[in-house]
Amino acid sequence: MKLYYKPGACSLASHIALHEIGAKFDIDQVDTQAQKTETGGDFADINPKGVVPALKLDNGEILTEGAAILQYIAEQNPAADLAAKAGTMARARVQEHLTYVSSELHKSFGPLFAPSATDEEKDAARKTVGKKLDYVNSILADGRRYLVDNKFTIADAYLFVVANWSNFIGIDLNKWSHVADFVKRVSSREKVQLAMKAEGLSG
């Protein structure tokens, strides 16, 4: 397999998950503005949507959309227990959290990374992000270490990556103490560190 990624982007969640299941894979960094890969490929030919992540399977198929890729990765090695068994409430909860991070939290950060966004738009986005983090903080307030059944899942990988963006766009994550503790906890995982190091995000 080959993962097309951008350092620190949402593709980092898929990168983490691949390490967690012990997969054999290559990575290829993408310049999403130029639509070129580090190895010289035209990324528009790989993913016409123009965004990461994209996962090239061993049979040549390309899978896109982070939440779909994460679930596919989890199902390649059930023993890694990155997602509960299909049909269970625990699996539904994993999907619930994946959906929230994808459609609500992730999306709310958009203006903060957009060069064309005005200061007013960015201020509004920070308020929106704060409201989304309020919800996540309330979920973690019961003392759980991870989102579902106190087990690290693909939902945790995705939440970690997106919540961690706060540290790079002027949002003090310490205002949401449970989220801040969660980010620190996940960042200490061996496989998370492997993925971050490979993307040049840690020493």
C-alpha cells in the first residue's frame, strides 16, 4: 500500500492507523497546491478531489476520504482492535465519533487554514471550533482515556490529529483540559510517534 499524505494534515490519522496495525506501506508526500507528489506524480490523476489522504491498495485501487480509509485500515487487521466488531454498539460509537470529527470539528478549522480568510472569518471560526471542542471535552470529562470503551480506536487517531491543530492556529487547547490531556496521552503512543517522526513533525 501507499499513503499519499501532507505533513500534519488529516492524513496523519491514516498514517497512525497503518502503523498501529503493523501494515507494510510506503508514503508519498503531496504538495496540494501544486498537485504534485514527492516522487513526481500528478496527484490530480491519483485523487481528482485534490486532497489527502489517498490510499493506493496493492491491487492498484485508490481509496479516498479519511473516515473511509481509517475504517478500511482497521478491518485489515481486526486483531489490532482499532474498531469494534461490525454490528455492535461499540462499532456504531466509533463511527459516530468519526463522523463528528469529520463533519463538524474538522470542517470548523477550514477558515483558519485558508489564506484568503478575513480576520473576521477567522475569529468566527475560532468561536465555532471552541463550541465543537466544548462538546468533545464533555465526552472526555467522565475520565475515559479514549472515546470508546477506553480502547484506542481509529476515532481517537482522527480526533488527536484535528484537536492538535489548535496548537498551530492560536487556540489555547488548555481551555479544554480533558481534550488537552487526551492529545498529550495519544501523542505519547509509540505508533503515533513513528508516524509523526516520518512526517517530520517530531524529533
